[in-house]
Amino acid sequence: MKQYNTSMAFLLKNNSLMHTLVFALLSINVLVSSIRIPFIDNAILVPVSISTSTVIQNLTCDQCLCNATSSKLALNCFPNDTCQMFTNVPRTYTIETVANGRLYFPQQILPNASQCCMPDLDEVLSKLQNATPIYVSMNSPRCLAFDNQGYVASIDSTAKHLKVFDATNLTLMLQSSNLSTSTLTNMAYYDGNYYVGTSANTILIINASNLTIINTINSANLSGPRDMTFMNNGSIMIAASTNNNKLLIFNRTSVAPLSYSFAYQLPVSYAYPHGILRINDSFLYVTSWFNNTVYSYNALNLYNKSWTETFDFSAIPVAPSSSGNHILIDECDRRWYSLGNYGIKIFNSSGSPIGSFSLANLSVFDTLLTDNYVIYLSDTLSNRIIRIDPNMDCQY
């Protein structure tokens, strides 16, 4: 499920970005009076910190609303005639997209901004450093991804396998056969399929259930495929083409069989675009492997090349050699930058360094971070996938 961090009364923001979803208003009849209740379509509220709620089954959404208007601050309506009523809105929460769901605010009181759950970065890093990691060996691991089953996956770039692990104990669950005669360069996951780039300048589409190739994406414009992301419910794929310093945009041309074709390309102003972090359907970040910088991209129109590129920050002061692999942003709006032998360097929203994390004999290619700061690392120096659980709970 997609997640949005809420931040102000009638607006939703993702971190510090001014990309908003506006609350709709619905007029409904409750008893003899008509009131206007704010709602968000296709969304539910998910508490991260402690809250008081009641789940009721076998009631329609209208019936739940009739019961909720007197005392409940928020109401999740699920598509299966189930609802969840909140007496209080938790201090830390997310808004998650659920098809045909709806989130109401029966008292017409919109929630305050979701609070940062783990504001003390020093404590987070200390607990990560003192926790006991678990490992699984894997030659030349590259990108990491969670699938829809909650498993974590990566690719063995030299043995040319895709491997899927249990996210708790890193037990191997699935392994593909040899996927290519060429080196595997990167991997992404979207909606039941893996997308694996190769040094032959192709992208393989792989069924997540059985790890078989269902199609291959080809383009003469693709040179050194790296990270990929998806926009507009998968109708658009964006791939970093690192050898010719471009972002390539592909349109989905068929759902069955799943296929994409090249649409257009965006030249970038720096060398070796590498990691991509999607924020929403019009905003993303891209890392430069060569100079360890991060750039943002805002799409005015996904379909007619209307993008703006903006420099965000540089990691050169704390990581001077080329290693700008991937970036993620946590729920406190901190940037965790995977920088190879430099480990992970952490920056605030202004791009100032505020912390770092590393282990002995570690070169970080990619990082995953869960809501409670369980961290997964792909380590290309010691050839392993690492999981570290700091056993932290939300502080609010």
C-alpha cells in the first residue's frame, strides 16, 4: 500500500514536499439534519502510535457514520462492510491508500500533523549499532525490495539469480534460475512483478510468484540500466540510464502480457544517475553515483516531457569518492543515503549531515527501513544481506 504522511488540516504532504491531496466534502443525511463531513476517498488512517479504536463488522459505511457522528474523531470505512472508529486520532499515523475505502472525520475536525515517531536520531543509531545483526550470504547483492507478501528480495548480480527471503529471519523462500547471460545491474518491484536490469541494456519483467521471465523491455536509448520506479498506477515506468546520463520514460502498452515501450528521455545535468526515490506521481529524487549528489524532479506533465530538475544536496563533504547508490527518507524527514564504503550518511531536509551508520567490513549498496527502524542492507564488500532490529517502539 502507498503511504502518505499527513501534515496540516486540509492538506496532505509527503515530508517537506508541497505536493498535496485536498480533502473532499460529502453531504450526507444523518437523522433529520444534513451535515457536511470531510473525507478522503480510497484511503484509511493507520495508527503508528497508541490510539483508541473499535472495529465493527457487518455494517455499511452509512450505518457506521450514523453511529460515529456523536463522539468519534475518525472513521475508516473498508469495502467489506467493516469500519474502524477512532475516539482519538493518534499523534503518529499514516494515511494509506485502499481501493474503495474511505476515511471520514465525523466531527468535522481535521487531525493535527502526524508527529515524528523517532525524533531522537542518536538513540535510533545507538540501538541499531548495539543490536545483533543477522546475515545471509549472497554474492554481489544489489538492490533490495519488499514484495506484496512482505518478503525481502535482492539479486545476485554475478550468478544472475533473484532471491526472495523471509523478512524476519532471512530464510530463503524462492530463487530463480539463471536469468541472463549478462550481469544483473539492478532490481525493482511493483504490483506483483520484479523488474531486473541487465548489462545487455534490457529490463526483464519477472513474475513474483514463480520468478519466471514474462517479458523483456528493450530500447536503443537504454545504456546501463539502474534504478526504476513507477507512476500513475504503473502506466509509466521511469528508469535511470547511467551510461548516457538520462532518465528514460516508458509507457505501459499492454497489461496481459505486461509490456512497456520507450516514450521519451530526460537528459540530466550530472554524471551517472543511479538511485530513484519516488515520492508521488509527480515528484521523485535521483542520486548521482559519480558525485554523490541528490536531485529532485517535479513533473508538470508526465506525458509531454514537462519536468523540472532541482539540486537538493551533496554528500561530498562526508563521502568524497564516487558511491552515491540509493536514498530513502524516514518518517522524520531524514535522508538515509547509501554510500558504499562510507556506510549510510544521514542528512536533514536541508541537506546538512546529522548522523551516520556503518559496520565493520561493510559497503552499502541499498537500504530498506521499516516504520520501527528495522534496517536491511545489501553489502557488496562482504557479500551478504543484513537485517538489524533495534527493538524500538514509537515514542508517542
